[in-house]
Amino acid sequence: MQWPSLRGVARAYLMSIGFWCGMALLMTLQYKPLDLKHFWPSVVDLVLQTGIHAFALALWTPPIFYLAASYFGFAKRRVRYVLLWALGAVPFLLLHISFFWLLSPSYDNSLHRYVWSASSWLEMVRTSFADDTFVYIAIVVAAHGYEYLKRLRREERELYEYRQALAASEPQALKMQLQPHFLFNTLHGIATLADTDPRTAKAMIIKLSNLLRTALDRDNSDLIPLESELKFASEYLDIEKMRFGPRMRVEWKISSEARNALVPQMILQPLIENAVRHGIASSREPGWIEISASESDGALNLQVCNSTGSETSNGSGVGLRNVEARLKHLYSADASFHLTIADRTAVANLSLPAWNSGHGAKTADLQPQEHKDPLCEFSSSMTNP
């Protein structure tokens, strides 16, 4: 049981006195209205009686609230719990009536002074027993109602904080899921060259280590400038070019205004990886990948187009599911992702709110290759990243 602080006790008693002053005034007026013929003496008596009633009731209210808060957990044993509080009415009545009897003695006309007698105490018990019992029940019920609401609010706050923490951690977990997935697929590609072309495989491992260092050095922010994401994607494609050689061609069409837009970390890499795995790697013929970005009507449009082999994937891999989940958590219904496959061409479209990073654009060293396709046409104002 944790004892309350002195400041908390003082605040509880101030609130209790303030409440019971109002209630005691109403009770005193009900039983003893003002005498207009003797107005001022009547007012003085009213103030005195109100103060005595308020002080007597306010004295016991904070302890009852404290006991209710301390033993609220035992309420599951309902019968015992109710019996204990019912038995608690006895000491409350005795203490309250005795305290009120000490503060408000009866006046003896024969002795012309206030006296305290057993008969007056018994009379006070007889006349105020029912009212004080009702007051005790009201205080106990109010204490439990207050404690229940306080715990309910605390549980709601904890639930809200838990949901906020979950909402913040789930996109991070999804982002971290991509790194081992991407690493596994890249190592698998390196393994295919280990026997046939060890020199290229070794160079790919060095490139991969640099790429992983870049991924690990990034901070935990969910959004980064598109230019940074394009650089990471370019380094990944450099590794894949070493694997496929002239079989893979890459074209970049990035508008200048889109460079500073904020995008989720590693949002393009799963789409490009999917294009390599199900487009270039699944076909013996040369293939191509085209990455483009543009802004229009407050939206950032990202697109990854690629040629496909004779067998196409249904687009339900870990990477694509991860992209959809992250967009849902970060943007709710403000972002969309669509994958379409037709005429041996796959097109992955991302539409995000165009949030600007505020940083100046930089020029990347990516050289596009000439390629045209009816499903991947963009305006001539596009520039290379």
C-alpha cells in the first residue's frame, strides 16, 4: 500500500471541504431555515452549523476514498467485500456522531452553558442515525465510482499508448523485414556465379557489403528523400548488372521536382527486386527495367516497369506484401499500389502524397538507355537521376 503525499492529502481535504460546505449548507437550510425576524443571529447560526457539518463530513471522506482505492482489487470477492464495507458503517457512525457531538454540544438553560452529556449523545444517535448511514453509503458509492472511472481512464490511456507504440513499431518491423529478404535473394544470385565466374561473384560480394553498410547507416526515420532511395536502388541494380551483364538494361526517368519528395525507406527496392527476379531472371532473352517518378496534383507517382518472361508471378511475394502493408500504416488511404501484367510487361504503380523534404536536388550519375514501350510512356520533361 503506497501512502499518499502530503500535497495529495492537502488537495483531497480541500476538495472535500469545498464539496461538503455546499452540501451542508443545503442540509442545514432544509432542517433549519433562516428566521427573518432575527436575521443576523440566524445567519451566524447557519454559518456555524454549516461549518460544523461540513468539517465533520469532510474529515472522513478522503480516508474512505483512500481505502476504496487501496482495496478496490478485492471487489472480486463481492460478498466479503460488501460485508466489510457494511461493517465499516459502524465505526464511521460512532466517530462521526461523536465528533459532531463534541463540536456541537447542547445548551442547558438551567445552567446557562453548553454541556456534553451521554443523554445528548444518545439522542443525537437516535435522530441522525438514518441520515448518517445514507451519507456513509453515498460516500462509499462515490469513492468506488471515482476509482472505477479513474482506472477506466488509465486503462484507456494505456491502451491508446500501446496502440500508438504498435502503430509506430509495425512499420519499422516491416522495414527491417526487407533487409534479410533482400540479402537472401542477392546472396542467392551471387551463389549462382560462385562456380562459373568467381571473380564477378567476389566483386558482387564487395558491392553487397557496401550496400548493406549504407542500409545500416541510415537512421530510423520512416521517410527519406526520393533521391536517397534512388541512389540505394541504383547501387542494388549495379550488383544485378554484374550478374546478368548485357541481358539487363535499366532506364531512369525522374522528374526534377520529384527528387526532393519524401518516400518510405526501401519502398522502391522490393519493386525493383521483384522486377529482376520475375522479369530478367525468369527469361533467357534480354530484358529491361524502367524506373520513373513524377509529381502531379499533389501526388508523387512512382512506377517500375519491366519485361517479363513466359511465366509471370501473381505478385503476392513478401516484398510486395510488405510494400502494401507499409503504405497502409504510413499513409492509410492516401496512398495506393497497383501491379498489372499484360503483353509480357509488368507495371508497378505507387501513388503517394507529395511531401517535400526541403533539400536541394542533386545530380546522380545514372545514365539511361534508350527504350520505348506503350505501357511506360512519360513526358519529355523527365530527367535522369
